[in-house]
Amino acid sequence: MRTSPGMTMVIDGGLPTGAFTDLITSHGDYIDLVKFGWGTALVTRDLDRKAGVLRDAAIGFYFGGTLFEHHLWTGRLDEYLDLVRRTGATHIEVSNGTIPLDQPGKAEHVRRMSQYRPVLSEVGYKDADRSARLTPAQWVEAMREDLDAGAFMVVTEARESGRSGIAQSDGHLRRDVLDAVIGNVDTERVMFEAPTKTLQVELITALGPDVNLGNIAAADVLGAETLRLGLRGDTLLHVATVPSGQSAGI
């Protein structure tokens, strides 16, 4: 059973239903939320079965922000909300990572969608160059605006590659952005997308084992949990503590 209160969001990019069921049965104790990535929900034959597995395990789920953007761009938000209701999705993700929607417009949709479900609002863009042009102050301003608009949590974009948004092209964090966020936003209300071990290690060492991590791959659920617990060499010295009154056993 997990001991860290930090949230772990796992992304399902199209797992077969049997593998998905096995994932939740075996590792559900370490999963707080599942995101059906980008627009996969519309081409997943067994979506209702997967949703049922999550309901039985008391794990929340939602659809990737790109699916919201798709419906907004094509003028079919009512169909999107119908999907949310029909499947019993517990959250809604609002983003502007691809479509030409400005930050104030996104915040307004955060406000509207919050009437239906708790909203996770993503900050940052799919395009790496566009994200790189966002200054630390702009990241903070967008996060604050979305939280003020009613977002349950804000999400820092990193994509599935871990090389965009808050991540640099070399796969490491933008420390200027991270430092600005730490200094100006309640990080308990921030979910950091961290699809790679590099990003997971950097975030855990910077913010501690209770940091909220998102876009964790199905195959990496246990690996991420062991990083939180200091059970891998990458974080052992940062997380594992020696009991008071004892010396390290070396």
C-alpha cells in the first residue's frame, strides 16, 4: 500500500482491455487518476468496460485535453459533455496546447467546465518552441488565472515525450519555470507531467516525494512509486531517512 500522499496520474495511450484491467488490479493502489490520452477515447471499443474497472477500483478518470480542444474547435462541446456524463468521467481537462485559444479564453472555459466536473487545467503548449517562449512569469500568471477561475488543479505540459512544455528539448526540467512555480503557486495544486524517469527524479528531488506526478506510463507505475519511497538509487539519498538517534549503517 502506498504511503506518499502525492497524486499519481497514469496515462492510457490505448492499452488492450485485458492489460488495462491487469494494471488496475495489480497496481491500482498506486494510481489516483487515469487519463485516456489525447483522443483515444473515441476509438476505444471497450471504453465503457475500462471505465467500469476504474469505478470498481474507486479511481478517477478523465480524457486528455486534446479531446476537449477537438470538440471546442469543431463546435461540439455538447457532445463532449455527453461523453463525460455517459462514461461517468470524474474530471475534465481543459487545455489550449494546440488550438488558437488565448489564456483568458481558456480560463473562461475552466470556469464553465467547473460547473460539471472538477477541472484540471493544463498550462504550456504541445509545440516545444512555443512553450520555450513562455517566460516563468507567464507560466505563473496562467496557473494563477486558471486556479482563480475554479480549476481543481493545474497541470504543467510535458507531453508523452517529456521534451516540451516545462521540459527542455534535452529532457530536463526548465528550472527557471520550476523555481518560479515553487515560489508563487501552491504546488499541492499543481500536477507536473513527468513521463520519463529523468523528470520524475528531478521533481522528487526538488519538491519531495509528495509531488503530484502525471503522464506516468502504465509500465512505470511501480518504478515511480519506488522513486517516491527512496527505493531506487536515483532518490535514495534524497528521500530515505535515517531514524532519529541512529547513524547511517555504513
